[in-house]
Amino acid sequence: MIKGYKDLKVWQLAIDLVDQIYDVTSAFPSDEKFGLSSQIKRSAVSIPSNIAKGSLAEMETQLIIANRRNFISNTVFNKLSETADRIDKMLFSLRNSLKQKV
């Protein structure tokens, strides 16, 4: 059963692609760090982010990527992820509340 975008195979595959892109672009010449390498990475990150949809889901996707690449610790990732989950639940409740009033 699919509970959210993280359960989608296409999102999972896109996240794996990001890891592969980071690995491949790490071998690019240093003068490409802010050129082609950066653009390819941004494009790759954009794929699962757009599958996720919504700013909160995009941010969570990008935090997952940052954690997988060891740019942020598991502790920081978990703390941010918990806060994002709380916000998601609050937004869900708010949307339901507004729908009932309309």
C-alpha cells in the first residue's frame, strides 16, 4: 500500500539516480564545480523533488539526499524530518478544517 511519495518506486529510483549523479560528477574537473557539474546535480535533485510535489515534500526529498550524501548527520536529519512530519500533519488538519467550513 502506498502511503506517500516515498513509497513510489519512481521516487525511490530517482533518489538512487541522484546518488549516482553525485558520484559521477565528483570525478569532473575542478573547473566544472560551478558549471556543468552543478547544473547536472541540480537537475538530478529536481527529478525526485518534483515527483514529491509541494515545498515541504521537496524539502524532505532534498534533506534525504543531503543525508545520503553525508552532508548532514543522521541526528540533524531526524530532527528536521520530525519537524517536517509535524508540519505535514498540521497542514493536513488545516486543509480538512477549511474544507469542512466551505
